[in-house]
Amino acid sequence: MAKNAMKIAIMGAGAVGCYYGGMLARAGHDVVLIGRPQHVDAIHRDGLFMDTRSFQEHVTVRASTEVSDIAGAEIVLCCVKSTDTQQAACAMAPYLVADALVLSLQNGVDNAEQLQAELAQRSVRVAPAVVYVATEMAGPGHVKHHGRGELVVGPATLSDGQTQQFAAAGIPIVVSDNVAGALWSKLILNCAYNALSAITQVSYGTLWQAEGVQPVMRDVVAECLAVASAEGIVIPEDAWGNIVRIAETMPAQMSSTAQDLARKKRSEIDHLNGYVVRKGTQHGVATPVNRTLHTVVRVMESCFAPA
């Protein structure tokens, strides 16, 4: 165990949760992963296999299917799908210690608000984090990392010591005084890439080079920016430049929406393009391209047999 080790729980040990939990456990922190039985069983047997761009290693880390095992954690990284946010909050509530930090590492822009609403009676802090990492579960207990890994958080979300410990674990922390804008920047990226990657089942690099795709992405971005402006959101950086950089820095990545559809699972599309459509409707801003992408993905999901 590292000196001054943090006690951290990962609620939702999928690709994002396993990556960050694994990095923290590898650095000597007391981590427990709350996940599905097939992953938990594999981690109990072999450790968490981390196949990253800089190392391949079986990392020893606690794993459980029981939410009660988050008890005592000073930091909880909530990594569940946006569709499961409220359910996860209700499940966690009885086990959260006073003054614990619940950090939302989720797609979409309103998960921290949902968590806060459900946990209002608990003496915990809830904050959003913007996640930039390309990762996937390549098998039970096997997380594959394709690139990046930084988190963007607001001022005073983490203490200086905690920020240094995350950085020492290989998780850079970027502090922003405009987290709402940063969340929207990530939302715009997801709206541009996720549905198209899911519909075509190709990686970001392949998608970027396909004829006609970039003009469609430009239309998506323009609609998102118009809705963000109507919401009073200031986007802190060049939205189109971010789209270009994702193709350059994560060319092999498939979107989480693509991974969900490949497994015949419901995706987070309602919280991505669907969210922009709903907000656009509220403000009288037309979002025809986002509406089309949202509709096509939902039609594809409707073809899946009920679980």
C-alpha cells in the first residue's frame, strides 16, 4: 500500500472504471471495483489485465459485485452508464461515508446533477469530471487502453494532495473554472463521433477519412454550438479543432455507443444527440442532423431482443 494511500471505490467497473481503478491500484491505492460477475470473477482469478499503450500487466485489485463494498471510500468514481445514474445513486446512498467525494466520470452533461439530487440527504460532495480516455473491455477482466487518460475537474474538487496522487498514478488532472463548458465540449465530441461510429461500426480514424463524413460532423457541431449558446454555455475551446484532434489521437477507438450496439445493448444516445435535440426543442433551435442520428441509433436498438 502506498504512503498516504487513498481509499477509492469504482461504481461501474466497465472500460472507464477499470482503467482508472486499475491505474490507481497499480500505484498502491486501496481500490475496489464494483462490477459485473464475469469481470469480478476474472479479476479474482487473474487480477485485472491492463493492456495499455505503455505497459501490459496483471494488476492486483479488489473487485466485488456488491455495492455495499464501497463503504468507507473517501472517493467514489461513478462510471456507470448515464441510463443507470439514478439507480446507482440510490444503491450507493446507504454506504457513503460523510464528506465522501462522488466524482461523475460519465458521458453527458447532467449526471452530477442527477447524482446530487438523489444524494441530497447525504453529507457527500458530488462533482463532475470530464473524461478523455480511449479504452474498451477486450474480455472478462481485460481492459485495453488506446490512448489519453486525463480528467478535467473544477477548482477545489480534489485537494492538492489528491491531485498529485492521481497524477503520480498516471492520471493527469486538468483544473478548469468552466467545467460546464468542458462538459459541453466533450458532449459535442460524442455527438459528432458516437452515433456515426455506432451506425457504421468503424473506428474514429476510418470514419474520419470516409467520404462525406466530415461535412456531416460539421453540421452536428454547428447545431450543438447553437444549442449551447441558447443554454448560456461558453465553450472554452475550438470545437471543430477538438473533433480533428480526436481523429489524430484516438484513430483506433470505437465509440462507446458502437461497442454497446455491437453487444446488442441499449446505448447512452438519449444523453448525447438526444439531449441536444431535447434542449434544442426547448429553445426553438433546429437540430435536424442530431435528430436523425439519434433516431437511427434508437431504431437499431429497437431491433434487439429484450434482455
